[in-house]
Amino acid sequence: MRDENINVKIYNLNKKEIHIKKIDQLIKEMIASQIPINFDIEALKAQAIMAMTLLVRKMKIFGGVGCKEYERADICKGEKWMDEDELKKKWGDDFERNWKKVDRAFKETEGKIITINNKPIDPRYHLTCGGATENSENVDGSKILYLRRMLCDYCKNSPYYSNYVELSLEEIEKRLDIKTEKASPTKGPNIEGIIEEIIRDEQGRIRSMKIGGKKLKGAEVMKLLGLNSTRFGWKPIAFRIETKGEGHGLGLCQYGANEMAKEGKTAEEILKYYFTGVEIKTVEKPSVDSPMKGKVIVLDAGHGGDNTEDVVGVNGTREKDINLSITLKLADFLRKAGAKVYLTRETDVYVPLSQRADISNNIKPNFFLSIHQNSFGNPNISGSEIYYYRGDKEGEILANHILEQFSSMIGITSKGVKVAGFYLLREVRSSTLQVEVGFITNPEEEKKLKNEKYQTLVAREICNAFIKYYSYE
């Protein structure tokens, strides 16, 4: 896969604007920013594969979730990387040498991603695990099969393997947004391994206590520490906190990866060690001629057969027939655009709703579209409306694209995108839309809907809405 023609839409959270960067340039900058440049080339290649995996997981053109803060962008500027100009300032005279190393890591792994069940993983990483990586549920609260605890003594020579930080109680209170009790001569906290087993009399005087594992009388402590009384308390004012490792502990340990690389392990071997049960695959590049390549769509022509409850227009037009005709035309457009398309029915047959849902749930498509025509008692009502299930954000976005195409290219009045709890919207386990193309009870719209050319226009613009949804230009 050659990446140079793929653009990434990046949303800058601070400036509230989108800018575009070529994906190969972005991956190189991410490698250079996310792992020490002096590490072995195989460690850098592992980081390159993780960077590509992250982008495929996020970018709309690959079917990703996009930027959470701005739906039309692929990633947010919060992703960790430095621009090439910043790297030039950082590396100075070493830039050319370092950039060649980054370029090699990119080229030798180009297009490779980490997958599980044929889907890109969330490629978590950290600097030093300190002896073992962590299970995801202990960090994020949810169990992820590929983020399992792995013993790792590869990072024992990392400068971050053991460390400490010294903080005053005042700083701890500020950072944790807490308040601790004031110091008192008649009480003091147990401090495990230091001050324990404190016994006081009714007046608060220390009778005995254990300090550092040694049991002492209150009078002895008073004398040895030069205190004025056995009625004393304490409150720590500073802490030295010992740490082991650097980071959240999930996924790849970078210092461990570097040591494994120096021992002769390849990038793929390193990734399979830290991510349980994964495979390394080469992702297919989206094609300009086949913009829907790699996408799976299930189309459902509403109603059908004799056991049906479709609407009949004033001039006798059957909704089930219009639905099927538009659906078959849409299937052709989507297939020509590169999508893999399945249909719940291809002829005038009755298919129960439960069976339609089962068909889609077994296929697990990117989208499920059910094509319908609307009806209303007032024959003057016209236009298109689309229903999605509450919380289906991707469905809502695609629905708006469809109505925009209908309005701008065909002149159909938009009656809006609406939430509904219809059976298929509830039971299909993928993004699902019910598209009400027009009101068959309106004589003018009925006439249009019967027209083959009009049906072709409708199908074409739904396909164009899909392409727009997955577009990266």
C-alpha cells in the first residue's frame, strides 16, 4: 500500500480548526515523537506499526471512529507528535541522520497494522513497565483480550525502572484536592512500617508505641527525641514516594521492546509478545476509483410478498415495489464504488423482520439501510425523513449526508433526521437507518417515485452520501 495520497484530517483543539497532513508524513512524525530515536530500528518499526494501527482505527476512510471532539475530523491534535519543523529544532545537526532512521522504520512497515478478529486494536504503549505490563480492567475498568498482563524483565536497565518523587503534604493536598487534619498533641496517624500500635491514656499521653518495628514506652520516645512531654502527636509534612516503571502499564513497554530488539527480535515478534492473540496484517489502501472498498453494507427493501403491510399510493403504486427497485439500483451503485453489498430480499417475497435482523447481525456490516416510502392522511405532505436509533452517532451523521444530497442534487424537501425505536433500528447490531424516501400518499411524489430515472437519482445520491461519509478530501 502506498500512503502518499491519503490525507488525514486533524482537528486542533486549541485553535478550533482542521488542517490536513499526508498520512506518511504524520506517521513519521509520530514515530519520531513517541519513542526515543536512539532505540533499535526494530523497536522503531514496532512503534510505526502502532502509529498506522491507530490511524486506521480512527480515520473515516478506513471505517474508523474519527475525532471524538469534532465528527468531521479523523484525529484530534491531542495525539502525541511533533511537527517536522519542531523536530528540526529539537535534533539540530542530527536531524538528517535521525530522519533517515525514522523514514526506514516507516518504509519497512508501510501499511502494516495490528489486528484481532480482523479489526485494528487500540495500540496502547508506555515507556517502562517495571517488571510486568497490566491488565486493561485494572487501568480502564474494562477487560480487553489483547491487553493482558505480561511478565517483562527486558526493561530492568531502563532509567525509569525505579524512581521516586518527593512531595510536601501541602502539594499532595493541592493536587488531590483534599484537606487533612491539623496536627494535634493528643493524636497522630498510624504510618505502616514506621509508626504503629499506639497506646495512649485517658489524657492522651503516649504509654507505648512501635516505631520502625521497635516497641518503646512513651517516656523513652520523649527522652530520646528531646520532646517536652509524652503528650505528643505528629503529622507528616513531606513524603518520598517510590515508583517502579513509567506510564499506565498497558500494551507495549518501549524500553522492553528496545531490549528485545537488541536481542534479535523483530518488530512483529515484539508486538505479538506484548499484545495477546493479535495478528499483523497489511491494510488495503482506499481507492479513488473504489472509494467504498472494504466496506460492507446490508440493504433492506422494506415490506414484500403477499404477507405485507406496505402503503398503496392514490394511483395504485405499491410501496414494496418502489422500495425494491431503489434498493437494487443502490446495490449496483455501491458495488461499483467497491463496497460488498448484501440484500435481505432481491425479489417480491415476504421476509420477517426478525430474519432481516439475523441476516445483518450474522454479516456484521458497517451499515444497515432499510428503504421505505412514507404516508400521511394529508396528501399535500411531501419530502424525505430518516430515522436512526438513539445513540447511533454514525447513523445520524450518514442520515444527514443523505438528506443533504437529496436536497442539493434532487431538490427533495428535507423533513429531518429523527430518533425512533422501530424493530430493525433496535435489533440490528450495527449502525442502522430507515430511509423514508418520499410520501407515496402525495400524488406528485407518487408519480416521481414510479419513474425509473427518479429512482436511479435517489439511489445514486444515497451512494454519494456514503462516499461523502467516508471521504477524506
